[in-house]
Amino acid sequence: MSVLQSPPFRLYLLRHAHAAWASPGEHDFDRRLDSKGYAEAEMIGEKIATKGLVPDVVLSSTAVRCRETAQAIRRAFNDAFEISYVDEMYNAQAEIYLALMSGQASAKSVMLVGHNPTIEAVAEALLGHQRMEQALPNGFPTAGLAVLDAVLDDKTGVPQWELQDFLAP
């Protein structure tokens, strides 16, 4: 996995907030946040803003629940950044998310707003299985945000991913 910039480079992995079950005849793609999800999205947005974790680039799945989560984050920053919506993030494998991240060559930080199990798989691909299980023994909660930094290994000079923080509503 190549790093976008010479370290430090920051990646924010945000799972969408809690969504309602699909109504009869409604597609999974169109599921909206429920009241719990709206509260989660607002709370995580406030936590992210309070910590000053402003991403240079925000890429979000086009699924309604991801768009609503990303918009809550943007509101917490007084609309200080744009959100790019990417159709390929819906029902994607981790490789798609990693490729999208790698495609942001000029950014110092990228936020991916997406779905599980993909968000969790991306974190595991970067951190490794053991570190992922230690950090999140119960998995990636809704509206959870992993903050990962690529840092140079002093011995090898190769960038390694480190979990710097994990926020949940």
C-alpha cells in the first residue's frame, strides 16, 4: 500500500451513523438515518470539530445514510470543506476504498465516509489483524471514527500505519 504523501499522512475512517431498517419496497441504498443515527452523527461531528480534525478531502458513499452522516460532519465545521460523493463506495470491497484514498495524491488528510464491513476491513488492512482486534475488540461501531497516521519506521524508513485516536458518539 503506497502512502499518498511523505509522512505524516492522516486517514479518517468514518462509518455512517445508525440507519433505520428499510421500509417495505425501499432499497438498502435509500435507508436514512434514524433518530439514534441523527444524534450519533451530530455528536461525532462535534467531537471531530472540537479536536480540530479537519480533513483536506472528504469522500463519501452516495448511499443516503452516508450522505447524511457526512453532511452532519460538514455542518460541525461550518461547511468549511466540500464532500465528494462516490458511487463506487456503496457495496465496495476494501480495495476500492484504498484505491480512492491513494488517488488523493495532493492531500495531507482524507476522510472516507462509508459502510461496514468495508471500513473495518480498510482499518485492518492498514493496521493488521492483531492491532485492529486490540483497538476495536467489539468491531467498528456506527458513527465511529478511526484516525490513522502513516509514520516513517525509524529502522526501515518504510511508512507504517498507526491508530492515533478512535472516537465514537
